[in-house]
Amino acid sequence: MSSQGASSLIIESTASARTYERVETAHAIAAAMQHITTTHSEQVALVAISLDFDQAERAAALSSVARVDRCIAYLLEYLRPLVRKTDAVFLLKHHLYFVLLGANQQGGQIVQSRLWDASLWRIHSIASAEIQRPRALSIGHSVYPTLYAEFIECIQAATEASLTIEWQPERSSRRTAIRQPRAVQVSQGLDTDELPARARRLGVPYLSLLPRRPPEHVQHLVNAKLAQELHCYPLGRERNMLTVAMSDPQDRSVLDRLHQETGLRIFPVLTHPQELQTALDQLI
């Protein structure tokens, strides 16, 4: 990477004494990746996390800009130690990029799952009014040069989400429901528009759409038979925490049984009963 490109990077310190680099364009990340692959490792995997904040709220109050910045710093403080010190981390507006030296596609997938689970938990743990919660979160990954021979293509591919979660504001839940047609259907008198508000009352995230398949590392913890029996859908694991989608996150019997079967703490996420059943049917 040229000295001019290097000087444009601002090194930021986190509480863990690890660093990330704040950049202004994707081309700066591409230049950094070129430098890495030239001097350190010919192959890298790239994991990209995108945060979406409510535009109306940010336009309404200047203080919300600071709250958004605090959210990003809060997330980075937790996520940066989950990759190696030698890996490079970049912040481009509301996008986080993790360049994993020497990692192949499988390694990128493993780190993507780790960062996804950790991000869900970290955002769920936001308790301060000084930190702006994101409206949506997405993640994806790519590999250079195995899958993409150009750095910009690799970056663009990683930014295309493979997993997405949306926490719907109550005032815009109907608009979002139109954009997500599978989540607007009503099951047994339960109005989908009420679910985001219910999730906030319960203190859990609301997931309108579930992945087609759970990550492989959690399928060994909650197999299809157990998921069908308990009517829950495993989403991911972060250390001793298992994230599952449920239509009733307060069902103590299910939570206790999952804890007994897995030995892990259970982090429930609310989803629509019909969406849950559709996902469970795909496990058979």
C-alpha cells in the first residue's frame, strides 16, 4: 500500500488495546488488502458487518449522531478481540470489515458465525439511552483470491448479506412488513404488526425472517428432532450462550429443557409462529 494510502488511515484504540482503522472509502480497504496480500499472506477472508440506523431519528436530533457513534464503538469493543491481533479491522461509516489473514472460505464462515452470534448478544445487551440501537444488522463474507480476483469485488461480495436481522420500530412495522411478505401473515389471530412491540416489552430481539439452515455448529447442539419437539430454531452460539428463535420466549419449560440438553445459557429471539414453523419444516 502506498504511503499516501497508509497516512489516510486513522488508528483507533479499543479497550482491549487492539486497533481498527477508520477509512473513508472502500478503495482504502482494497489498498490495505493489497498491502497485506503482498507482504504478509497471499490469501485472506473478509467478513463484513453492516449496521442500519433509523434515518428519521438521526435527522431529528443531532445528539443521535453521537449515540450512533457510541453504538459502533460499543460493538467494536466486543467484536475486535474475537479475531486475531494480526487480523485487520476497518470501519467505513456504518460498515465493519474484518480481514482475516491466511483464512480460506471455511475460516471466513466460522468467523462470520462467531461475529454474528456475538453481535446479536451485544446489541441485545444495550441498556444505556446514550447508545443508539441499530434498526437492522447484516453480515456476509468473501475470500481473496479464491473466490474473487479483485479486491473491490471481494469487498462488495462480503457486503452482500448472507444473514440479516431487523428490529422493527413500532411506528414503521407495517411498512417493513410489506417489504418482508413472509412475515406479514397472521397465524391464529396473532397480528404481525404487534410482534416488534411485544419483543421490546419482553426485552428480546424480533426476527422477522429466519435463515434457511442453522449454522452447522449448532445443529449438533439442537438437532431437527429436538427443535421440532420444543418448537424452537437454533440460530447460533457464542461461548456459553445459545441463541434460538421461539414464538414464545417466555416458555420456561422450553428454555429449561434446552439448557438441560445443551448445558448452555439460552438467549431467546421472538419470531412469528408461521415463520418458525416454515423454518422447522425445512429441517426435516
